[in-house]
Amino acid sequence: MLNYTIRRLLFAIPTLLAISFIIFIVLDLSPGDPTGNLPLTIPPEVREQIRLSLGLGEPFPIRYLKWCQQFFINEPLNMIEQWTGWTIGSGERLRVLSWSTRSPVVDLVVERMPQTLWVVGMSQIVAVIIAVPIGVISAYKQYSIFDQIGTFISMIGFSVPTFFTGLILIVIFSVQLGWLPSVYDTTHRVTDWNSFWVQVRQMAMPTMVLALATTAQISRFMRASMLDNLNQDYVRTARAKGLRERSVVMIHVLRNSMIPVVTVIALGIPGVFGGAIITEQIFKVNGLGQLLILGIQGADIPLVQTLTFIFAVLIVMFNLIADVLYGILDPRIRYD
Amino acid sequence: MTEGALPAGQPVTGIVEAQSRSLWGDVWVQFRGHKGAMVGCFIFFAIVFLVLFGPMIHTVDPTYLDYRAKNSGWSLTHPLGTDNYGRDIFAQVLQGGRTSLAVGITAMLLALIVGTIVGVFAGFFRWLDGPLMRLTDLFLALPLLPLLLVVVMLFRDTLRAAFGPETGIFILIVGVIGVTSWMQTARIVRGDVLALKEREFVLAARSIGTPSRRIITRHILPNILSPIMVSATLGIANAIITESAVSFLGLGFPPDFPTWGRLVSDNQNFIGLNPQWAIIPAVAISLTVLSVNFIGDGLRDALDPRIRGR
């Protein structure tokens, strides 16, 4: 298993390099001029100097290699320095700078990461808590009213776009009932129970919107996987030796059915980050997604490049986690 | 999906056949029995019909600014009222539906063509299998929504200059959605082609000297039609959602060119005052996608030979 994990990790490196190259090419092919938004009174020589200062003077392969060096070598070294307080080398390195804010992109990302992680992480936990019981019951009582309604609702969950559920929740809970705030306040600090409650309330809607979409998916997989397992011989054996129905379903069947579902959850997480782009826009959460939209609107190429690449890293990482988890949880799977 | 699998090849007994049955006749009979799919079909074709022929009956220009009638409620001239510029909501929704459906269907076709070609080539020619599947894996690992937004932002002006504001954006969005959503189709098609390639009738065709091109068009393609049809429905749903998400984020069509996503995005600021402005187009998106998904579900059941013909 360890062997397999290492092999997959090594294989992830060329994949990520290829992805970073594709992202770089796409952005580089773009016809836009980064100095296009500057005032027209700037003379052409100065404009050329600005372009040089943005690092645009070099040919394409050199710029790509420089970006790689900045992102894969300089930034990790900087992080190590910040965490440990050591100074490696001279401590003076070029960092990936955002064009619009002139600050290092990684700092911006670190600033915004917690909000996104909280919302996405909570939504996954909520989704699993809701989806697993629904899946179990609708499989155990196949074709019952509960199952039919569950199927219909999960179909709606698949089909309704996140921005619609977000708007509906805002209309109901913020406008009509006035229970929850429609705007996420990021400056809010949790210090006591009261402020904790405020935090819970402002996180409720973004979390629910993301959780609804995931719940629909997980509950369908849970149901299908339970149905596969309920007819297996080991279930008959468990019943025949006189186990209570409860422990047959909850221990024997549920545990085996969770195996494929866990991988589905892991594979879905990068998609949730994509959904988070829209959710953050609706609820004005200043997370990674909103940073990406800001970067896109401001034509801030280094920022967009780095963020897109971070999303790619997340996808590759979670694919890897899903495969490894599958191998650990199901001893029948042998990769070697 | 709704039924447990029956033993394959169970003989149909007790029914006296009145006339010969064709494969697609069987599929149709099975499909008709799926209630959700029939309702989905009805709603989807109703929406298509309304969107296609609605503007001929309701002839108000969706972009006409009638300031005197702004913010008006339900009336005969404006069945769903007007927005804050006095534009007719109903006409906007109809016009937006035309764009959204056109984008959805065209992008689906593009993704289907690319996916089928990649899948067939990867499955049929052994030496292409490795490279094409690695390519597919690479595309699956790309962060699609961010990349899509970036590409739309970067190439919008070029295409707008080349093809005009509406056509340019249309080509861009359809192209980008098509290029980023063919991977599932390619994988499914490749799997089916790999299995079909080893069957006797393909061997027979090859033994009488049929060239590969003819084997593919004559023997392989007709047999992989069912998974392609199922992924076509999923493709429409996916494309409509993606287009509306891009428009919602303000990167889609120009502001005076309504699409469903654009309407939701423009009107979300009035959600406290006039929620129906944003909710009507959002409901239209959801209903379309929901009905397409149900059609897909029914098709999958109808095309599954283990369930069909019971």
C-alpha cells in the first residue's frame, strides 16, 4: 500500500507540471495587455518599462521556468522560514506578486484560505450527516414513500444550480424571516458563546447551499451501495446466526456500503471548491473563490494562475486520497 | 436504476406477439412506462415549444426600455410585469431561454462529438489508447470552472471583435463548455468499444476485409448509441448549468442580451423587493435541468437490456 501511495505521489508530479504548463499557456495566449488599463498619457517607453517590471520581457519558456522556480522553490522556502524562524540562504527571493495589489499571491491565498476551508469543510460534514441516514433508510425500505420522496428530492438537488438555492435561502431566511444574515462578515472574531453563535448563524446558509448539492449525490450513492450489499450472502449469514436486524444493517451492511461512498465523497470535494466560487459570490464570503473572481475581473494574471493551479492541486490530491482510501478500506482491492 | 437487476436473457413468456418488435420499439415501450421520464419529456418539450414560439405571440421586444411602465406588476401587456428599466420580464425570460437552450444543446453536441471520437479511437486503436486516456485524465484533473472563467475573460474581446458581440460570445461559451465536458463520454464510449471490438460480428467484418473506418461507422457506432444518448441528456443539463453559472458570475453574454443565468444575476440585487424577477428565470433553469435529468434517467432504464423487456 505504501509502495502504491509513493508511486501515485511520484506520478502526480508530472501531472501537476503538465497542468501548470497548460494553465500558463492559456493565460499567455490571451491577447490582453496588462498595461491596457493604465492612463493613455503614459509614454510608450515608460509603458515598456512597466511591462519589463511585471516580468513580461522574457520569452515564454523562461517566464514559465521562473514561475515554476518561484512557486515550487521560493514559496515553500519562505513558508519554512516563517514557521521556523530560520533563514535559508540570503532570505531574499523573488515571490509571485499579484499585479493589482503588488503583494505576494501566496500571502493573499493564506489570508483567504480559512474562510473557504471552513465553509467547504462544514458543508461536507453536514452533507454526510444528512445523506448517510437518508441513503440507508431509502435502500432498506426500497420503493417505500420515503424512498420515492428521497429520489425526487435528490433529483432536485442535482438539478437546481447553487445560485438558485442560495437566492431562495436568502429570500426565506434573511428577507422574510430575518433570522440569518445574508452577508458573511469575515472580520468577526469568535471570543465567547455569543460571538460563536453569530459565527454559526452566518455560516449556516453558505454551508447549507453547498451541503444540499453534495447531499443529493452522496445519498444516491449510499442507496445504491446499500442495495448492492443487502442481498449479499454475508448478510443472510448474519441474520441466520440470529443477530438483531439493527446490528445486521447498522454494523455489517453499513460498514461495507461506506467503502465506495467514502471515495465518492473524496472525489467530490474539488467540485465543492468549484461550487464555493459561486456560493462565496452570493454570500460575499471573502474566500478563495471570490479572490479568483476579483483576479479575473482585474486581469491579474499571476493571481489567477496561482489560484487555478491551487485548485488543480486540490483535485489531484483528492483523487489520490480517494484511491488510497479505497485500497485501505477494502482489502479486496490490491493495486500492486 | 429504479429496479434491481433481473437475470439477463430471461425469456419473455406468456405474451403472444402480434407483430415483430424492433429494438427501438422495445426501448420506447419501456421508456413510456417510466413516469418521471414522461413528465420530464412533457415539461422539456413544453419549455422548448414556449421558448421557440412564445416570442411570436408575445411580441414585446425584450430589450425595449419602457420607463413609464417600469416596476409594474402583472398585467395583460406584461404578463410577468416589468423590471426596474421597464423591460418586459416574460419576453426576457423567453429570449433568455432561447439563448440558454441553444448554448446547452450546441455545447452538448460538441462535447458528444469530441467525446465519441476520442472514445472510439482510444478503444479501437490500441496504440492510441494510452495517449488519449492520459489526455482524458489530464483534462479531468483540470479545475474546470476556474479555467472556464479565465478563458471566457481572456478571449472575450478577441472573439467579440471577430464575430460580433453576440455570436462571438456564443462561440466562445459553447466552445469552452464543449471542450471541458467531453471526458465522461469518452471514458464510457471507450469502455463499450473495447468490449464490442472483441465480439464475433466485428471479427467477421474484419475477416471479409472491411476497413477499420467502415467497421467503426457500420458496426461500432450503432452499438454504442445508447450510452451516447444517456450522456447527451447529462450533457445538456451540465451545459445549461455551466452557462448560467458563468453568466451569473457576470462573465457571459453582454448585459443587453438576456440569458437565464444573466437575468438571475442582474435581478439578484432586487431579491428583497421583487424576488420574482430573479426567481422566474432560476425556476426556468431548474425545471429544464430537472426534466432533462429525468429523461436521462428514463433513457438509462429503457436502454438497459437487463431491465428492458420484462
